[in-house]
Amino acid sequence: MKQQPDLSRSPARSRAARRTGTLGAVLLAGAVLVGSALPPAAATGPTPARATTDAAVTQPLATTTSAEAGALDVAVTDISHPVARPGDEVTIRAEVTNTSDATVSDAVAQLTIDYVAITSRLAIEEWATAGLLEPVRGVPVPKSVGDLKPGASKSVSFTYDPGAQTFEGFGARKLAVAAGDASGRLGIARSFLVYDADGLERTPMQLSVLAAVTSPAIDPADPSTAEIELAQQTATGQRLDGVLQVAENAKVSLAIDPDTIGVAAASDDPALIDWSERMTAAAADTTTYTLPSHDPDLAALAHANVRTTGTRSFLQAPREGNWEVPESWRTNLAWPADGVVPDVATLSLAVAAERRQVVVGSGGLAYEGAGTVTGRADLRVPGGTARAAVADSALTRAFLSATDLSGADDGTSAESSTSTKAATSAATPTEGAQRLLAETAAVVTQTPATPPSLLIVAPRTWTPDAEGASKILDELDEAGWVDVTTVDTLFAQDPPDVARAELASRSAAKAELGVSSVRALERARDAVVTFSSVAGERAREIWEPGVTHLIAPLAVAHRADTGLRETLVKQTLEASNALTKQSVSVVPRQDVNFITDKGNIPVRVRNTLNVDATVTVVLRPDHPRLTVDDRITEVIPAGREMDVQVPVRAIGSGDVRVDAHVLTPNGAKINDDSSFQVRVRAGWEELGTWIAAGLVALLFLAGIWRTVRRGRSPYRATSKDVEEATGTAAEAPGSAPAAPADSVAVRAE
């Protein structure tokens, strides 16, 4: 699954915007320059450089320009010696691209290098961000480019010998490659040639680079889509693939969301599994910090006063498959959202959560004096001391401008100059490396004995040009005055005793999830954790996915689309409410007739969970004529319904409204009340028995009386009826029949 970066936001387009500027600004600058007595760009400088030029090209480009200003994009693509030394011949290659809709005829490119070393970081910034028509000091070396059709590009190269100049000392020199036609300059690339004339051994400054490994904005309720999103981010050429390649080939520190690795490791996709294994191996070879699972927005939690302690808090949320975090990964880092300066409330939350080492970027805690100091600061906050690693804004912008393919915000604070951000929005890896070499050389020059330690922070959206980023870091490490190291070495240092810009006590960003939403998610999380106790030893099977779903809208990644996040919050809260209120419930029933003094009322409970639920059923009558003897605890099988017999006693007769409650084993109410009517008739059972017995006796006596009263039936046969029917006379009662003549009497014995 190969993905390509968004070409509409590519560095080439951004470079074009950077180097051309707006047409209005150019025309205004041209109007100011018309009629001025400024000398040509090559008016001053040392002996011309040795270069191959066309005989027809002898004059430098004028700084006045036509309406086609900005038609050419110029980029320095290679400098053979990033740090030139005596005896080196430096080859400088550039690419000139026609970004206009018209052909540029007889285009000319010219190289200019100022021999004066720059030792001020402010001067470096001013040169790098200068406009199209700003003057360039030095002797120009021109070269014909020829005609350039719209969209066409041509490469030019120059061979430069610093030894032929009067270069002295150590530091960066201003380098420019300008391009134009007879009308004037149409494009320019401003870079640096770093020259070390003396070759002295210098105490190196330490430079750390921190990169994040976090998931894209996902919906955990749709795990298949979440896995697809992660697969796209780890595909060749995409963000997480680029971070992996940089981690494998250069010295960077990592801050990893363990859930991201857990999702990849638990996937059925071989590519995702391979990525997770390679990332884990790369993390083992550098300093790696574990972010809270799902990378929640610390500022949003802090501003809502959400608890951060406890095994089931949002900062202790479970990860996919309970992926085991390697023991070598550190767990004490807090990284607030990119693009804003964190406030004291956020740092206080980090300290309370035992994440005292805090990354501060976007210009926060800026040094208010001259020069450069180590990027470490301790800040007293409620609850303790936060140990801050402060990003160097200029180095971070320069690094990102040369390596970030996403074209996203570089993490600079909104208070930063818009023009500065635009001017550094994109550069080639070569330009980025030279800018960083120039910056670090100036830092070491200013404080040669004890150079400071500085930090570059790549934001979570960083989609690196892996080859370019690795090249830059390698060239810095090989320069001789920079030691590219890991972030833990910076945290281990004591902070300099200097004045820094204060942090606001409480300041919420526009993209931050609102307090009411965060608190609603917090209440829902508490409800899920409480409800999960019905599953006993299997409670984890309920609260883990429940908390995972609730933390999703809090992820820093969701700041990019606040509308989608609000929809996710609503859906997540609805799903959580359904889990805690409807999974175990009382089945509605008809009214009940209770006609005894003592007995049971059955309450049918339904369990739709995939685990058995242990619940307690409590009845609450609204009148004392019916009292409940006890609350009954039963285990309701998974996916089944069951009657729970609750013992009650009747004190009197009358109708009673009864509320049925289902509670967790620790007494928390699960569902909303389910009510039914009980018609209580106390003692009616015994009375009914006597009445029934009396009725049976009455029926028995009535039968006897009827028989006696009725007497002999007129339809009964008499003896006379028999004689008439048989033709014989009936014998007198008591007379014996006459014996026949021949019979013999036998005496009875």
C-alpha cells in the first residue's frame, strides 16, 4: 500500500512562494529602487572566484525587476563541501524552475558569496528571510541558463575556491544563487557557505532531535477503519514510515504512543506487523519515551481539572491488546499539543501525573537576553517542579523547512511573525543543512568555552524526507563542533540561571476540546469503571474498551478537525450511556396482586452483556403498608433473563407504587428506575381459605338435606309390580319355601 505525499503542498511549491513573495511587494520595492544610485550587486568583494562562464554573460543581474518578478524558483540542491576548509574546491549546484505561464528567454543564473563571516544568529535569520530584491554583497559568477518554458527546470553548477578569496576565521558566509533575464532578478535562493579557515578543535555543542510516533485521528468504535488509517500512515513515503527510517539511520530520540505500536502488532496485516517490529527495534537503540496511551491532550485535561492519578484515569488508559511497553522506555515525559505555548496549569498536571519532564515548544520559555543558552528550564508549579526541555525555535524551523513533506505548521507559536514563517516554509535538504551548520557555528563562536545544549522538536505531523533528514543530521554530527545526541542528556543538565518569558497561568487554545465536553467524558468514564464491577474478575473486559472509546476524542490528533471531534464526543457519550444504563436492566411487567402477609415479588432482570453479571435487586415501595425484607443478589447469565425473588411483607391493604433498582455489587445504581403497581390485600389469603372451607361445608350439608327431603321416589318398583310382571305371588315375609315330596331333611351340624 504505497501512498504519496500531497504534491499540492510539496516543498517545491512552498519554495516558489518563499522566494517570489507577493507581486505587490516586489513592485513597491522596485519603485523605491528606480533612480537610486545603488551599485550593482557585485560592487564590493575580494578577487573573483574561478568559475566557468559564458563569454556573453559579463554583467550581474540588476536588482530592479519587471512585472515577471518571482517567475523563477531557485533552489540550491547540493554543496560538495558542507564545511569547506583551505584547499577545498566547492561545487555548488542549483536548480532553476520557471513557475510562470510565460517563457523566460535568455535566463541567467549567478552565484555570489560574501567573504565576511556571520557570527550573529540574528544576522543569519535576516539573510535567510530577506526578500527578492534585497541586495547581495560579493562578486557574482554568472552562468547562462537559456530559455525556460513554463514549468521547465534546468540545473546549473558552479565551482568555487574559497582559498582564492580573503576568507579568514571560522563561520558561515552568505551564499546566493540568483536567476533572471534582461529585465532583472526573477528569483533567488539564499544559503550559506560554512568555512573553517583555522581548523581548530572546538568544544562541541550538544544538539538533540525529538520526534513523535502517534496515531492519526481515529474512531476506536470502528477498529477496522482505525487499522486502515494506521496502515496508510505507515505505508512507504508516509509519515510514520518516514519517522521509522530516520530513527533507523540517524540519532533521534522518540516519544511513542504505545497504543500505536499495539494496534500495529495486533494487526493481521504483515506490513503493519513488520513496521511495529522495526520501530520497536529502532526505539531500543535510542532514548525512547512512552507517551500516555492514545496521546491525550494534556491542556484539555488540565483546564477541566480532570484527575490524572489512578490505574483507570485517562493518563493510564489501556492500549490495544495490552501491548507490553519495553522496560527501557521512559515514562516520565509530558508532551503538550504542538503549535501552542503550554501554560502553568498544563505543567502542573504533568507534575501531578509523575511526568515531570516536559517538552516546551512554539517559543515558550524563550530566553530574554542576548545570545543563546542551554534549552533547559525548571519551573515551580502547584504540586512541584517541572523540568522543561525548551525547543530552539530557529533551529526547529530550519530543520522542518528542509525535511517536512507535509507542508504542515512547523509548531511555531501563533504569536510568531507571519513573514518569518512564510520565508522558512520550505527548503532543500542542502539548504537546511547549511542553515543549521551556520546557526550552530554562530552559537559555538559566541560561547566557545561552554557552548549550550539545544533541542529541535519535530511536531506530531512531521512527515519527513527521511533521506534528507538523515543527511542533515549526519552532516551536523560530522561538522566537528556539533554533537548530535539524545534528549536525556539535555534533561540531565542543570538549567542556566537566566530570565525567560513567563508562561500564562491558564490559557486555552481555540482547537482545544471544551471543558464541558471533557468533564462529560470524565463522568462517563467513571460510570463505565463503576458499572464494570458487575463482571467480577472479568471487569477488565468491560472497562477497557469503554475507557478506550471515551479517550479517543481527547487525542491531540483530533485538534485538526474540531467539527468531527464534536460528533465523535456525542457518539461516544451515547454509546457509553447505552453500556451502563441498558446492558443490565429490569424487564417491564404488569401490576402485581399481593394477598398474603409475607411472600416474594419476582423481578425479571435482563443481561445483554457477553459476560455473567452479578447484580443486586432492591425494591422501594412508596408506602409503608408494603415493606421489603432484604435486597437480593443474583448472577444473571450472559445474554439471558432471570427472575430475582425479592422478599416483602404486607402491613395493610391498598395500592402501592414500587420502584425496582438494579445495583452493582458495590451498591451503585445501574439503570433508571422501573416502576410497577402492587395491589396489597393483607390477610386476604387466610380469610379466603376459611371462606372456601365454609362454602365446601355448606355444599355438603345441602346435599344431605336434599336427599332426606326428597324421600321414596314415585318411580321406584314395588313387589306388586314384580308379581304382575312375573305372574307369581310374593311370599310372606319370613316363611320358608315348601320342600319337595322326595326331599330328605338334613340336620344341621
